[in-house]
Amino acid sequence: MDKDEDQYQPDTVAIRGGYQRSHESEHSEALFLTSSYVFENAEMAAKYFSNELQGNVYSRYTNPTVSTFEKRLAALEGAEQCVATASGMAAALSVIMALLQSGDHVVCSQDVFGSTRVMMDKYITKFGVQVTYVPLADLQAWQAAIQSNTKMMFCETPSNPLSEIADLEALSAIAKQADALFVVDNCFCTPVLQKPLLWGADIVLHSATKYIDGQGRCLGGAVLGSSDLMEQVVGFLRAAGPTMSPFNAWVFLKGLETLRIRMQAHSANANELANWLNAHPKVVKVFYAGLEDHPGHALALKQQSGFGGVVAFTVEGGRETAWAVIDSTRMLSLTANLGDAKTTIVHPATTTHGRLSEEARAAAGISDGLIRVAVGLEDIADIKADLELGLSAL
Ligand SMILES: *Cc1c(COP(=O)(O)O)cnc(C)c1O
């Protein structure tokens, strides 16, 4: 895009922002599949290496295809800067390694993504960073957990898989008062449905692996925020190396072009499925913030422009019956991935949340009768029919 990108609406930036091409005038973005770059002469090489001239030196530092992805996602999130990473977990790790040090304390919502929790409990604590877990929607618990050395508050909203909603504006205020950084994993909503930076968050994280790709092909992630903070994250990434592959960036660029219409379609399908399940005689309870009786419904209406694609529900009984429902479906993909055009189904207690202790699972509300569906883009009639097949096994 030649003109100043600020002149364009987000949908246009998602499709045309940060445009980079090779010398071939290709219309689709160029894939710069290269680890390094050549210089005209030795003097130029010295200037690039000393930062006297800005340019591509090595793809662990910068790559034009990755830069295009970063510019587009930054525009969509309304962030000053975006840094792409090798995976969603690499994004979380980079933020923690770059911005925390031994003696610091983190307050984290208890039902964050499973690997986030393992990373915090098993690895971050090894380096003298302390972590306290609180229920996502309990503002008093967040406030009470703040210590004099609290440097970061970390949450994921809506939560996986129960769709609990964090009050982003209130949590931002608590973080500000505590002089702590507020980090939000925005993977489930993407900037299409929710922009945490607008509610006062300091940093947004993404697993691009999910909705940004949208078709289950590549691993990737991103960190977004102010240039000052991102400079520190970039410093860690360049030194330590969990950067995004240019090939994956190229796939994600294509994902961003259709992200808005996909997120709206995921939300519409999920909303219809949640209401259908809610009225189903064999379903005990449905967890989806789009339902009016969900405790997070009003907050979701305030800070999200859609409720997203993840629906969870419980059936009578426990593991046996939940497994029977899952095993009796024929079309839905039994896989822990989400954010895919194909609808996926999974039993959280024995897969995504299987590594948690029984007490931690109970505290997070993950019962044995719980089933999670990440609603895809197939015809909703076929998704319902397949789940009907599953439920009729009971
Ligand atoms: C998948 C996921 C992650 C981790 O992302 P990877 O790309 O798998 O490393 C982090 N947070 C949430 C909410 C996720 O769903």
C-alpha cells in the first residue's frame, strides 16, 4: 500500500497493509524464504551491522514477509507495534523473559491455556518469579493478590473452555494502580471481536495458530503494544531466537485478509449451536457468553463485538458419557485445535486440561462431563445433526 496506511479502514489494512513484493510485480505478497541478505559491498555491510543503516540482515532479526504480517496485525489491534513469534507460547515466553526478572510477582487468571500454566508453574518459577492464580472474573481476588513486587497481570478472555469474561477496563485500572503491566491473551476473539489495548491493556498476545491461520496449517504467535515495550521484546527474540518463519508469516497474511468475515461466521454458527444445545433435553448446561444467562454476558456485550466460536456443554454422568457423545459423532474432528474452518470436538478434562491436578481442574470448573466444541464454518445444520448423533448415544 503506497499511501499512508492511517487513511484506510481496518478491513482494507488487513488486506493491503504493509505490502512487500519482490522484483517480479507479483500481486500476491512475496514470500521471502531466506535466512540472510546480501550487501552491495563491505562498507554497506558494516553500516547495516552497526545499525547506521536500517535494513534486513538476518531473518532471526527481520524478514520482509514477517514484517508485512506484523504491520497488518498491528493495524488491526490498534497497536503501535507488533512482534511476530514462532508460536503462541513463544509470544508468552518472550513477554515474560523480556519484561520480568527474579523477585518479580505475576497475578494470572487460573484458567489460562494449559501450556501457559505449565510454563509459569514449572519454568518461570525456576528463575525466581512468583505466580499467584485468581479466578478470571473475580475483581476482588485480583485486587487482593497484588503485592508490592507485582509486575504483571496476565489473563485470557473469554476463558477456555467455559467462556468466562474478564472485565478488561477494571483489570487495567487495578494494574495501573499497582504499576504492573497488564497482558491479555486475545487468541479467542482476535482483534476482530475484541481490542484489549483500547480498554487499557499494555500488551496483547496471540496464538496465530488458531483463528489467524484459520485452517490449521501453521504455528505462530504475536506480541503487540507500545514501541517502548516491543523494543524490549524484540531484544529478547533477536538474542534467543523464537521468531516466526517467513513461510508461516505468508500463510498468516492470507489468513488476516479473511479474518473479519470468518470471525463473524464462527460467531454466528456458535451462537446458533449454543442456543440449540441449551434447548436440548440431554444437555445439562451450556457455557457460551452469547447466552443471556451466562454470568459474563453483559461484559462480553460491552467489550466484544461478537461472542466467538467456542462453545462448551456438560452432559449427565461423567467421563464415560462425554466420551460416548464424542465417539458417536462422525463429522466433527476429534482434536484439541481450535479456530479452524472445520469444527472440532474435545474432552477437556482428559486432553487440554489433563495435565492439571484434579484440584486445579475442579477450581477451573472443568468437570468430567464437559465437552468443548470449537465451531467451524460448515453448514450449521450439519454441525447440529452430527452432535445430535453424538447425543443420541446417551
Ligand atoms: C493455542 C493457544 C496458545 C498457545 O499457542 P501455540 O501457537 O499453540 O503455541 C495460547 N493461548 C491460547 C488461548 C491458545 O488457545
